[in-house]
Amino acid sequence: MKILKSHLEEKLGNKKNITKLGEQLTMLGLEVDSIDPIKKDYSIEIDLTPNRGDCFSVLGVAREIAADEQIKLKKEKTFSIDFAGKPKKKVNVKEPEACPRYCLMEISNFSLKDTKGKLKKIPESINFRLENAGINSVNPIVDLLNYVMLDIGQPMHAFDANKINGELQVRFANKNEKITLLDDQKINLTADCLLIADEKNPLALAGVMGSLGSSVDIETNSVILESAFFSPSFIRGKGRKYGIQTDASQRFERGVDFELQKKALQLAASLIQKYVGGTCSNFKEVVSKKFLPSRKPINLSISALNNKLGTSLKISEVKKSLNFLEISSSSGPGDPLIKLKPPSHRFDLEIEADMVEEVARLVGYDKLPLKKVRSSFQDFSKTSYEKTLNLKKFIANQNFQEVINYSFVDDQLQTKLNLSKNMIMIQNPINENLNSMRTSLIPGLINNLISNSKRGASYLKIFEEGKVFSNEKKITEKNKIAGLIYDQEKKKAWNNSETFDFYSLKELILKLLDFSSVEKISFKPSTFKLLHPKISADIQKNNTRIGSFGEIHPTVIKKVDLKKSFFYFEIDSLELFNEKKVKLTEPSKYPQVQRDLAFIVPNELNFSDIEKEIKVNSGKDLTDIKLFDLYKGGDLSKTSKSLAFRITWQSKKGTLDDLYIDSLVSDITNNLKNKYKVELRT
């Protein structure tokens, strides 16, 4: 939101130093994105958090500054309006829960044309403020309503009274109903769309945008001004649903002051009568009090407040500060609790902690006392955050770069990758391409790869740690860590000789598992459908799959329109959160004994199966098994391969003799032959 310094000063009734003003707003929690000189003024751009809809106006920002300085806002000018009778138009609010308060006023007998037949002009000062806020000029009626919204925060709408048939209705859309909006966009309405309508047609998508058919133009001579409170839950997401975001929808989604509607009508009517002319009717108001937001009292403990902030504030000081925020308070003599009631414009104040934060803001975060925390107990165990950070550091040290993607992804991409099973769709997506929760980290990493490869990247090693989501029986979320390696050798620089293959990836995975102290692991052919069935593996821990790695499946490459394959791994993060157990043992003073054994095995037999059998038959003095050679071809059949192992024994009790080792070798070879038809190669 952009506002002018002069507009703010007008509300406060005093001049401000622009540098100090920027610092003051930031310390109040209203982040200042930029301050730019404009003509003889300053444009201040403020980035508001979603919970501070009350600051979406010059009045709201001025209210914060006044509370900080413990001064009162400048008294508003009294409205000068000549009323003439009651409104002729009837109003039927069919959905009072969605619209608890609806106010209107009729203004007639005016002309938007000047003596030359052109649109009348409003004061340059108002135009300047609207232009700075990024609000385009339309016509005097619309411009003045937009100015009221910028000034005090109430979005309003004007209907051409001559284009309305019968009574005004506030209702939900009917089946197959359509509307053409002011931007000429035609949309198909759904049953959850709240409308302002007449007896024939919809006139506006409530809280978002009006229709083209009821809009004010240069020929308009009579209007109906609408000022309403729409419950945020009924407006939220409707604009995004149709790719629309308006100044009105931004405010209604966050919550507008539900006591402001009549004041806004008075201000708008006085401005219109002053600059355009016309005859104003009295106000008509339809209120359903039971559906208006309730301002429940909040109990604030002074002792709890002081303990949390490290202060020694008195009840009178706290009450005085909060009263400047229009938070009413009451407490009995000696009562340690203050009963606080939030004002109608503060939807973000609900619990005691919210009030503690308000006091901290007014005291000043930089002025809160510093106190050293004393503790009789120190827990040195690492948090999940610290463990995750260590994992990230380890992977980054393997020349990977971390990426951070949205948890939202395109449902079409997930469907294309066969990841749509148990997918969770988002009801109010921030973007049409971010409309589902990811079930794997691979869609985001693939998008990163596509983006980088289009910019000439020939070698890419990226990883991400984050949550994935599933709706199998119930909604669950898991933390995963995943990585992608893309190696396009032909496009490498002359001095880059590094080549990445499946065994490079396996070495990385083994290092990661060792770093994370994962025990009792094994590898099996992967069941992850996105990986190549012959160049991939699943990581098993106690016969449970905790991750997968390997080359991506060729069909995936075609689906995402890449020219070259890449490698990928994905592991459950929690399985890597193991404490490093260090056990000191006395080294043996006796020599090691080694045997190199080469076996001719069927191609379909895995290394892990042979390794397991060797361990079972190698006795208690076995210390190490290493695969040091894989051979195919030569005198071997096409269905066989040769695997060579170096087996090491060492005892702490004495020297192992050859007869004992030979007997173990015999047990190994005989059991492998009987179980898997494996032959010892000679």
C-alpha cells in the first residue's frame, strides 16, 4: 500500500521528519518497503502482513503512529450533507451471515458533465493521492469512493440507479448464473459466490468487483451508493478463483471495520455533493447483529505481562497505552487482571498473547530490558531444526546447492509424473499453477532443472529439504530430503572433467547414511516408478524402505521435455536424525588374515545377497568385506558375472591359523553353491 506523507500528516495534525517516520513505522511492525520523493511530497510504500487489515488506509496507519506517540488524532471535519427524503430502493439481504450490515444511500439530480460536455474534474490533491496509491481515475463518483477507501479503509460501490430493476438483493449465485465484470471479463458463477443483484440480473460479485451492466458512466445522473460489511470468510479466495485481485477484495478478505459503513457513506456523500452536486437521500441500513463479529473481552495478567517482557509496568500505564489503540479496559481495585475489549477494526486481537505483543510494540522492542536467562539445567541434545541444518550442511559440502520451492505445485505436473494419488487440492490457490500440495519433492526440482537448463546450465547439483503431503485415509505430512544431479558432458567447459554416474550417486548416499549413523541398511531394486528400473535402488532399513536413488526413468524425460537424463534421490529426513554413537575399543595386537575370493554368479543375483551369506558363514572374527572387482565377458557366459571379494578376519585373543580360515572359506563357498548355484572362480 502506498500513501503520501502529507495525507498522513493531515490525519495526525503535525509535521513529520521522513527518516524518523520510516523508522517509527518499522518499529511498529509496519514494514516500510520504500520512501520516494514525489513532487513536494514523499510516497511511502508499506508492506502489510495479512493480519493487519486495519492498517489498509491512511487512517489506520495514522492511528498506529498516534498511539505510539500517545496523542489523539486530529478531529475530523463535520460532514455537510443536505438530505431529502428516504431512499426509494428496497433492500433484501437474503444472506445475513455473509453480509451482516448493508447500508445504502441514493444521490440523484446531478450531472457528471461540465459546461463543455466533458467529465467533471475533482480536486488535484485527491487525484494526486489516488495516483500515488496506484488507483486509476475513472469518473468523479468512482474516484471519490476510491478516495474514501484509501482515506478511512471502507471499500464502496456505486450502481447507476437507472440500470437497476426492482429491489436490491444480497444473495448467493444461482445455478449456471453468469456475470460480466467491470473489466469486461465474463465469469461463470458458483453457488458459493456472494452477489449483489436486482430482480433480474447480478449487479456485482460482492466485495470484489461490480458488473459492467450497472456501472456508472458519463450519462449517469442518479446513483445508489453501497457501503457494506461482508464477512471475510465468504469473500476470501473468490477473487483469486477468477484471477482477480482488487483493492476492495484485499480489504474485505482481511476484515473491514464493521462499525465504519455509515461514516464512510457520510464522507462519500459529502464529497460527491460538494464536487459533483445532486440530492442525497437519508441512509438505509439493514443489520443482523447476531452475525456481526463479537468483540470478546480478553483478560491480561499484569504479572504475566511483566514476566514475558522483562518489564515492571503498572496497570495504569498499560491501560493508558492500550486506550490510545482504542482498546477499552476495566479492572477493579487491586485486581491483577485487566479486562480488555478490542475495537471493531482489530480482527487480529483474540488472546492474551496478542495484547502482550501490543504492549511490547508501544513500549518499543528496542527499549525492552535485556535480561540474562538463568537455568539450572542445560539440555545439549540437538533439536530437529539443528539436525536438519547439519544434514543440509553435509550435502552442501558435497558441492550441492540448496533450493527452496513452494509446497504448492501444479496438479497437472503431478498427474503427468504419476504422483497424483492421494494428492490434496487447494481450495484457494495463490496461483492457478500452484493448486495442489506436493506428494514428492521431485516436481519442484524438475522445474528448477528446466529453468536452469534453458539458461545454459550444463552441470547442476541441487537439493531441497521440505514437507510432502498425502491424503490416504487421513491427511499426513512427512519431511523429505531430495537431490538432483544433471550432468551434460558434451556442453561442459574444457577444464571440467568430473563425470557423474550411478556409482557416484551410490557413494554419496553411503556417505550420507554414514554421516547420519543409519544402521542395518541394505539396497534392493527400486520400486519408485519415476526411477529407471535397472539403474536404481531402494534404501532399506530393517526391511522398510526409507528412500530411493538412481537414474530417472526415460518416460519422465519425455514428459518434461528434457533432452538428457539426470540422477535423483529422495530420503525420509527423520530416518537420518540419528545420534552419532562413538564406541571406543582396544585394537587387536594380532595380525589380520585376508582372502580374495572371486565368484561366478548369475546376473540377476545381487551383491547384497552374497554379502549377507558371507557374513553368516564367516565366523565371529570377521572384520570387513569389500567388493573390489566386477567382471563380465571373456570366458564367462552372457548370463553370468564375476564378483571378487576381499574378506578380512582378526582376533583379539590370538593369531588365526590357516586351517581355521580355510574351513571358513569352504563353508562360504559350499553354502553359496548350494543356495544360489554360485561357483568359485579359479
